[in-house]
Amino acid sequence: MIKLVAADMDGTLLDSRKRLSPRLFPVIHALRARGVRFAAASGRQYYNLLQNFAGFEDEMLFISENGAMVFDGRKPLYTCEIPAADLAAPVKLVRALLGAHVILCGAKSAYLEDGDPVFNENAGMYYARLQRVPDVLAAAEQDVICKVAVFQHHSAERTAYPALAPCAARFQVVLSGDSWVDLMEPGTNKGGAMRQIQQRLHITPDECMAFGDYLNDCELMQAVTHSYAMANAHPGLRRLCRYEAPSNDEDGVTQVLLREFGLPG
């Protein structure tokens, strides 16, 4: 019996126009009535996820910042902190990388420096609390930083990700999308967050189902038995998953949940 369902946001729950299916919300409510928890598992900021699921906050779990901040509704479960002294090296590297921009993701807000319009537009999609500051490192001293997010428009896998390879000696470096690379404390990922939740809820991987589309979902899929790659998923993720769901533009997650739980469509 499935007791927990986790799903990524971009490329998974959200369609290509960044919209959640209206059919999803009744499904979340129906699952909760059956004792099945639903978790949004995303690289997005927690406050952004709250906006997307307004009215359902108390019914859901939130694995945000790729597992660096986890909440049960509005109750914080844990935050993985990066020591302030360790932020300077990756920030300096990104500042020197042509076309790359950095966001420091904190418990209270996210912080950026650049005024590039494409970067600012994309940052606004993922961060509900976002401050433009003269120096992100100075701002970080007033917050708990859990993630370094690096944006490079549609070229992260080709350029920013390999350029950040030297940081892998200190950080977990994850390709989160075609424009995003995330740096976090080693061992911080969606799968680790899932295992923490499993322990808290006293459930096993066999009782968990997950959906994803990109490489930052790999550890999440390895933490559950019922793993689904979206039809639009990265080939590397598809190789890890046991099952395939229809694409995000076909409302694939909702389709599978309706079928597997015998819910009315």
C-alpha cells in the first residue's frame, strides 16, 4: 500500500507553460483522506511552493531547494546549512564565468546581485522571496544559506556544470535543469530528504511512489520502490526508474495517480 507520493515540479507536475493541472488538487485531497501524504519535491524555494499550493499547505509535505529545506506543511523539519566561509569560492567562480549568475538561497530569502533581465525573469519563477543586493556574500551573513543556485540560460549542462567541477571537492554539484546548477552540502538531495521523511513517518521505500524528469531527481528515485520517469525525462533518469508516466504536458502524474489509486477522473 502506498503511503507517500512525491513529485518534482518543473517538467513533472508543471506543464511546459509552468501550470499545475487543476485536476491535481482534488487528487491530493482524496489521497490525504485515504491517509496518503503528497510531497512536492523541487529545486524551487519553499515559499514558491507555498504559493503554488495555496490552500493545501496543511495537507502536504515540501521537499524544497533540492532537499536542503524540508517542511511538513508550515512546520520546518530541517535545513542544511552551508557555512558562510565556504560560500566565497563558488561565488567568485560564478562571477568570473561569462553569462552565469548566482543566487544564494536562504531560510528567510534568496539573494542575487545581477540586473540581467533574463536572469531576473527566471529567478522570479522559482523564488517568491528574492532580494537584489549589492553583495550576496554580505547578505548571507544575515541568513542561513542552504544552497548556491547558478543560472546560465539554456547552457548549464554544456558550460556552467563542467566549469563548476572544481567545487565538487567541497559541494554536491547537481545539474537541476538546462539552465540551472545547484551546489549544496554533500549528501543533500531529494533522496536524502525522502529517507528522512520515511523515518519520521515510519514507512518503507515499498510504500513510496515518486515522479521526476531531470537529474536532480535521481536520488529521489533510488529512495522509493515505485519510481516513475516522465515521458519527457532526461535519458539518465529514465534508466533509473521502474516505470514511465505520460509527459508533463499530458498531465502524466495525475493520470497515473487516478489509475493506481482507483480515483474517479
